[in-house]
Amino acid sequence: MQDLSATLARFAAELTYDAIPEAVSRRTEDLLLDTLGSILAGAGERPVQTLNAYAQTMGPAAGPAQNLVSRRDTSPLFAAMVNAAAAHMVEQDDVHNGSVFHPAAVVFPPAMAAAQALGCSGKDLIVASVAGYEVGIRIGEYLGRSHYRIFHTTGTAGTLAAAVATGRLLQLDAGQMLHALGSAGTQAAGLWEFLRDGADSKQLHTAKAAADGLMAAWLAKDGFTGASHILEGPQGMAAGMSQDADPQRLIDGLGSRWTVLETSFKYHASCRHTHPAADALLAVMQEHDLVMADIQSVTAHVHQGAIDVLGPVTQPHTVHQSKFSMGTVLALIAMHGRAGLLEFDNDFQHPDVVKFRDSVRMVLDPEVDQAYPVRWLGRVTVETVDGRSLKGRVDVPKGDPDNTLSRAEIEDKVSRLVQARDAATSQQLQKLIASVWHLAEKEKISDWI
């Protein structure tokens, strides 16, 4: 059997800026700005602040990397940890459909921290981030649907993605990168059980993935060894975490198929599994000129992954838990025509939202399930108060690569995120946007804000 882990490690260690197509570099900048908006918006949330307080207690009071939550400098480890927690908080960070993986939250925070600590350039940061995306996404695809049913792929595959991004900035050779993957993989964790309780574990998953991946790379730089077949070995990740692992997915189009370009932006501030149905409901309402009071009930026709993740959330008690409630998301769409941060903050427990939420059900749809995870189809059946039964469908949700956001739309999204949380001044935001759009020209990464 081909040494698949070693092939990935060699690709990551040897990737250069010149080998990356222009479109991939520019999309990486798009995804970075999108992520910075999520970090700033999530910075004030209680789970993030708890992790930030831990970092301030355990970490140094000064250092070469910027903690965007506290706006203080600290070690790369704690900057990566806290920024990664914030990136995943408001459910607006990106997603790769085929791997059901949120790469930005676990790739950019350790890469940004390491780039600042090592005095790297903007091009260095782009290369490292692309390497993290390409390896992490392929690992998520490799582990398959059975893995995602139990494990939060962003916490598991994300640990290795973080190690790769950091390792590339540390200029690890192929052997060292393989050791970094081994040390990252043996730490990879993240279980979905927290959804039933509305617990804070999702932020811990990204925080630990970013920090543990960074640690794995730094250790490898100093000679620390890890398993050489951590992915495909008889006691490796697939053996313990998957029943349908497909080894070919690890090297599919490596160096020619750029998964960065396949990554979607999240338009609604909720779990991505809700987005197709939300877009389909909005399409029905617009086509038939419906308002919330016109709708008796909604059936969302979904894939099994949506049922696995969203099914346990029947009566959400927190804003974050409500973002995993199909009924709540569709209710906010019906009420406001959007499901953004402010809509969740203000109305997730509104009596009309709760009533609508309880009228929504999910059913497994063979067409939708067969297309998943490569395509996330939106299908709804809307029963109206006056007795009509209306069908809605969306084949490409807003934010997917074939229906992506322009740079102007990304700027608007980031502005809305920042304004909703009063997370930065207008001047700071414009400076941040300009900095990202000129990332490749930067000779040295400095503070972001």
C-alpha cells in the first residue's frame, strides 16, 4: 500500500507560492477576511471569553502573536487557541461540502500566530494556509460519512490541518511534516454529543485542534517523532474513527485539484446543514409572496447528515444551540427573510418563532441524501394556512462555489458581523480589509487590528 500519510506530508512540505494558481491564492485571501470577521464577531461570547481567561491565566502576558479576542500579544500557542475558538463561535466560518469540514477555523488561527512569531511574509501565510486546507479537506473526505456521524470533523481532521499549516511556516521537511501529522493525529478529538446539551464543546474542539496542531509541528521541528501511518495504519485514525474510509481520497488530484476553490462561504449564521432548506423556504416565500402568518407547516427534505447533527436539538435553550435547530432557522427566515446574528440574538425565543419552529419537521430524502456531501440540495414542502401545498428547491445554496460571494459581498458580510458585535471601528475595519486584499505584498505579518 502506498504511504498515503507520507505523500500528504511531502506535498505540504514542498508546496511553493509559484505552484499555487492565482485564483487559489486570491480565494485564500477571501477566506481569510471572512474568518477574521468571524473571529471579531465571536470574541465577546461567553465560551470564547472563558477560553480567553484560561489563556491569560496560563499563557504569557506578552509574546510575538496577537490574540484578537483580548487584543493582547501572547505566545503563538495561546493566540491560536483563542482565535480558533472565536472563529467558530457565530457559525459564519466557511465549510467544505465534500468533507463536511470547516477549515478556516483551524487553519488560519495557527497559521496567523506562527507567521507573526516567525516573521513570515504574506505569501508564506498563503502557502501555509493552502497546504492546511488541501491536506485537512482530503483527510475529512477520507474519513467519510461514518466518521462525521459521531465525530466533529473540524476537531479531528482539523488538528492535522493546523499541524500542516504551522509546519509549512516552520519549513519542516517531508520527514518532519510526517512526524507532525503523526503527533497531531494521535491528539485528534471532537464528539457531537455536546449538541444534546447545548454545551460549549464546539469551541473547545477548534481551540484544541489549532493549539494541538501547532504544538505537533513545533515538536517535530525539534526532532519529536510521530506515527508514520497515522491515517491509514492498522491502529490509526481510520481504524478507530471510520467504517467507510476511502484511501484514494487522501491523494485525489493532489497538486492539481485545489479544494480551496471548492470551499463555501456561510451566508446564514447557523449550522450549514440548515442552509439549503433555508434558501429553499425563502425561494418559496418570494415566489408566492408569502409572509410568516401564511404558513401552516414546513417539511424540510434533508440528507442523513442533517438528521444526525440537527435531530438532537428539539428545544434549543441558548442562541448557539438554536443555530442547530432546523425549525428555529426556518422560523427566522420566515419572520425576517434572513437568519443573521441579530435575528438569532433578538428572536430565537420569540413566541411566533417557537410556534413556527414546532411546525417544522425533517424527513430523509433519497435524492438529497444521494447527492450529499458533494452537493447540498435544498428541498422543502410548505403547507399554507389556506390549504395550498407548495414545493421549493434550491440546487446551489448561497455561498457555494457555484453561487459564491464576491469580494464586495464578503466585505459586506464582515462589516455586518463586526457591526453586530461592535467589534471594531470603521477605520479599523477598513484597514483590516485593505491589509488582507494586499496580503501577498506584505513582507512581514504584523498585528491584524
